[in-house]
Amino acid sequence: MKAMILAAGLGNRMRPLTDHTPKPLLCAGGKPLIEYHLENLQRAGIREVIINLAYLGEKIRAHLGDGQQFDVNIRYSTEPEPLETGGAILHAIDLLGAEPFLLINGDVWCDLEFAQFIQQPFSENQAGHLLLVPNPRFHPQGDFALAENGQLLDDPDKTHPQRFTFGGISLLKPELISEYPGKRQKFPLVEVLRRAINHQQLSGAVHRTHWSDVGTPERLQQLEQYLLQHSTTPV
């Protein structure tokens, strides 16, 4: 199995921290966020890693190199500009191959072990499996509704009693992106996910321990405090 880490964002909400440092290289608990992902991938036995680059991308390449220090093989997908999440995957589709791959947002942290998450079996009709988390205070209505059987549901009015936030970690079949009728150079992954939900092709599982979307300096500081207080094995 291969993995792709999304690392090309501008990090506008993190300024001024991201004026000169790409968000995946911001440190928490003494190491850059993206290193937690690489270490977790190595523990899971995933050695082939694709990282997309745009904003300050050369700093990420210079820091991580070919991945040898993490016992993984890193290949880079360089974008002319940030292509959003869907466009980034499409741009890297030839590197990803034909099998389901693990997709990871470079700016999340959680104590999930990838080795556990990638055990999810795929049915013939299934195109993806998403990590969900209880809705944080900054996103109280969540992203998706979840049925008791683990199927993600279309809930445009946001009235379903079981709504959760997408945790930025997923298992996806490449054809979910490559065969998306609305694909274009720049587009968000959420478009694709919502279409797949309408076709009953996505499942989800709720992760209820620690997860952080490191989207603001305040949340980065909260994560720093958490890591200082807890000795866990993080993503």
C-alpha cells in the first residue's frame, strides 16, 4: 500500500508562523507535524510515500529528502500552484498506482495507528473509508452523517443525529478521483466524497481519543501542551 500526505497548502490561518515555514514543518512536541505521519507509516509497514508540494515546498523536500532517515521512500508531486485536495490527488494519480491508498492531511495529529486503520476491508462497491471524529467546538455541525452500519449518508440539511467531522485521514481507491466526472485541474476532495456518498460508496469509523486539526496558532499551542502532558504514540 502507498500513502499520500497533503502538504501543499498556504497555511493562511497559521500566519505569521507560516510566513517562512510550511505548515507541515511546524513543530509540536519537539518535532515537525509531518514527521509524526512518516514514523506512523513506517510502523504500519507502508514504505512508499507521495507528498505534494507547492507553497514553500522546497523547504519540505530539503528537510525530508528521499525519506531514508524515516525508513520510507518519498516521491514528490510538485504543483505549479496549490491545486486543492482533489486536484492534488489527480495531479499525483500516476504515482499512486491502482490499489487503494492511505491519504493523510499534513496538518492533523491524532493517536491512531495507521496499522490498525488500513485493515479496513473494501467491498466491491466501496470506494473509500474515512476517519471521523466527534465534532470539535470550531466545527459543531460536522461534515458527514453516519449510519449504524458504518455507511456515510447524504444529509444536506444537517439534521441527522449522528454527524461527525472528517478527520483528514482516509483510505481511497484511485478511481474515485480519476473517474470523477467533475475532475479538473483544481477542485476540492469534498466534491468527490459527497458524490460517492450519494452512490453509497463510502464508509466511516469514529475515532474518539485524541485528534487535532492544527489550523490556527492557538490549536498548535494546545497540541504542544497535550504532547507535553501525555506520553502517547502519535500520528
